[in-house]
Amino acid sequence: MVGAGALGCEYIKMFSLIGLGSGPEGLVSVTDDDNIEISNLNRQFLFRKHNVGHNKAAVATSVGAGLNTVVKFKSYTLRVGKENEPVFHDQFWEGLNLVINAVDNVHARRYIDYQCCYYQKPLFESGTLGTKCNSQLILPNQTQSYSESQDPPEETIPLCTLKNFPYQIEHTIQWARDYFQGVFADGSIECIKYLENQRNISERQMQNQETNQECQDQDYKQSRTPTYEKCVELSRNIFEDVFHNQIIQLLYCFPLEHRTEEGQIFWSNPKRPPTALKFDINDETHLELVQSGANIYAHMYKLPYEHDKAKVREIIKNVKVEEFQLRNVTIKANEKDTKEEKAEDDEQIIEQLSKDLSELQITQRQLNEIVFEKDDPTNWHIEFLAAVANLRARNYKIKEVPPFTVKLIAGKIIPALATTTAMIVGAVGIEIFKYIQGKEVEKMRNSFINLALPLFLFSEPLPPGKHEDQANNVIYLGPTKAIPPKWTAWDRITVTGNKTIAEFLQYFKQTYDVVVNFNNLLNSKLEVAYVKAVGQPLPPYRRFLDLTVGGDIDVNGVDTNADFAPVKYQYQ
């Protein structure tokens, strides 16, 4: 089970009461990297005040074992993700009978869903949102995976409002959240991907200015010797760019006296004319922005945090900030504006970024991936979001709010109800009984409940989506043939044996009559070629390589693209 919060506590109580994991080889493994906070005590009922500060999984499993001494629990204090695959390795996943999700974010759900599809494990998914709760049963080869279904899109704030014309604190908080995602989360991922495979980066990706700006800002300036001082410099430049330079540029494009084509004053309600901020080292919010941003950069580069504000203040004094030069930039005035947003020197910037990226000296092993986590009080994420949101609010004369309010809005936190949590765990418990008893999938049920209406819906799980042969595939821009026929998210083409690339290609030719696109290293072992391509050794805890294969097949005289299921190559 992944997660030992509100849902996790209910599940552990249920496991103890029904004796799950009490057989001779029975075991319930529970993992959660979060620690108990006082605010958890009103609904995560296995915890008490003296448990505050301790790991949730460790405490919850200890209490569960006390409820039923026959049930065997094992706790982990780790996040389930790529960074901890040395612990949650192939043998770990293969040894599971079923998986239960008790997490509160889509990122973790998608990762666990992928792992369950990969290792052919049933997954029991559930979630709560205020008075609402739902569950989903995910069975190998019989039902949709979690990633195949999507929630309806949420109402969004117009992009122009977020980017240039906010007038509510919710706008500045959402902008801060998007900025964090772009600079730290997406930026770190893009940098790692680039550093893993620099030689094969596509021209199309190189022309994505925003992506490469993130990579360049975070890596090139740190490329020689990452230091905390350089992290402070990057963070100090964030302040200058976001709260001074961008505001000056906006007012240059739309002066205070600017009028619309209809002759109306441009800066009129709800638009608020902004004011550029000048960095003040004695302003606590200014200092909080630089310190929190520098510490997030430090984590990205595997450097220690700096908690002493006085030391950060001294480092800031030595940072030299370049003088801003106004540019000719096209900015959309509203959502109906069809102009393309661009600057006259975009091409020169892209060329310089490409040159800078080619000179990178940092390696992928020196970088941590950044994932936004609102509930970790030690990672500086909420401090950064609060500082960005409030400084942007200060730009636009919007009332500032405390960090806790920023956390509630940015994390989209809706108060949890113990009633919905207990109800959905009970619904999942019934499905677990059905699965253990070997009931047909037609007798299984997904559920959606809203106590506020009240509404209780139970439905049969949908079958997995199939890849069909297509006359004109929008991705391949031509005809495709599914291999194997009608493959789903659960399917893998498993290739075993210690093969050379030539033998690997011959396997696909003999088995599927497909010519796989590969031109060099034909006499190398496949795993050796993989190491050369990626530039790092194979992990000792893995037995499989995940490969994406493309090729061509002749279908009635027509050259057709092969739409392959993912390939799972067992090399040891």
C-alpha cells in the first residue's frame, strides 16, 4: 500500500480487522515518506499527539500490528518513484499479490499505475475530495488502467490574466504555482532528459525557447562547479526578472496613458497597472524569496540547504545583477488578441541557448528531479510559492496573504471528512474480497459517492482501450498496424536472452515480419549498446530494459508503420 495518511489509516485498520497478511507468507508493505503533523490528528485516527514528527507509515503499521498481532506489517519511509527504484525494484514488484493506492496526487497515481501495468499487478485506487469519494478497480488485461481515464477539465483562469493582468490573490498564487512547475519541476526533468541523451536531442526540442531557457538557467550557470553561492545568484536573478524587469517591459508596451483601439483607457477595471519592485535586502519577503529559491536549486544540485538568513544576506550582497535592457516585445492585451507573443531577438536567444547547452559540463547524476510537495515543511516549496505570490500581489497592489493560505489555494486543499474516507475504504474492501474469491470482473464495481447530494453510483469497470490498425494515424502521419494486434496498456513484448542488436532485430523480423529501424552497433550486445547510448551503467537492481521500438511492415504492398507495444527486454 502506498500512503499512510487519512485513507491509509482506514486501510490499515481494515487489514487488521479482516486479517489480511496473516498467512504463513503474508505481509502488508506500507510506504509513506511524510511525517505526522498536528493538523493530521483530526482525521488520521491511528496517530496521537506524541506521534507528531514521526513517520506516518512506521506509526500506522505499529498501531495496526497492535490491533491484530497475527497480521504482519512492514513499513518504508520512502516515496514510491524512480528515485527509490533501488528499493522498490523488479523483485519487489514481482513479489506483490495486489497494490492499494492511498495517495493524494496524480503524479504518484500515474507512476504506480504504470508499475502495475508493467508488472501485471491488480491495483485498487481510491480518493476523497470533501463530501465526494470514488474508487476504481484496475485488473490486469481486464479493465482500464488509471491513466486511460481522465477527470473533466477544471475551470481555469484566462492565461492573459495570469500572465500580465492579475487582480485577485488567487491569480498570483496560481501564477506562482505555474512558475514553480516550469522552472523547477519541468525544468529539472528537461535538463535530466537532455543530459541523458545530448547527442540525439531533436531540432524541434532545441527550438522550444521556454524549455531550453529553464535548462540553461539552471544548468549552464552551474555547469563547472555547482555551489550554494551560484544558487543564490540564480534566485536573486529570479527576483530581478519577475518583479522588476518583466513589469518594466509590460509598462513599456502598455504605458499608463495607453488607450485601446476603441479609445478607452487600457488600465481600467479589472486591469491594475503594476509597479516594479526594487530589491531590498532588509525586506523579509524579498529575502525569503531568494533563500527559498536558492535552497530548491541547492536540492536540485544535491547541495545542502542554508537555513541561516544572515549568511544568505551576506551572499546576496556579492551578487551582481545585470542592467535590464528594454526590448521590442509583442504582448497580448486580452484573450481575444490573436497576435503571437514574441520578441525581436528571439532567434538570437535560441542560438545562444543552443550554444550554451552544447557546452554543459554537469552530468545527470548531479541532478535531483524536483516534484512539488505541499506537505513537506523542510523542502522550501511553500515558502517560495508564498514569496512569489505575495511579491506579485505587491506588484499589482493586491492584498497579501499568509503562507498557510497560499498552501491551501496552491495545493487545492479541501477539508477532508472522516465519513467519506471510511465509506470509500469500505467500498474498496468489498472489491478486495471479491478479487481474493476470484469473482468475475462483471461482478466488480467502481464507485462514486457524493454525500452532499446524496448520490451513490456503482458501475462495472470499463475494459482496456485497444490499439487498432489505422489507415491514417495522426502521430505517424500514415497507416499503422498494431503489433501485437489490439494491444492494450497491459501488454508488453517480452524479449529474453542475451542478444546482440542483430539478433534482436532478427527476432522482430521472424516473429512479426517487421524491419526495425536500427543501423549501427549490430554486433554489440543490446545492453552494452544501451549503456553507450545513455552514457551511464545499467542499474544493478534492474533485470529489464524498457525499449521503444519502431519499424516498417509491408501490408498488402503498402509500406506501413508498426505501432508496437512497449518492449520489455530481460537481460539478466
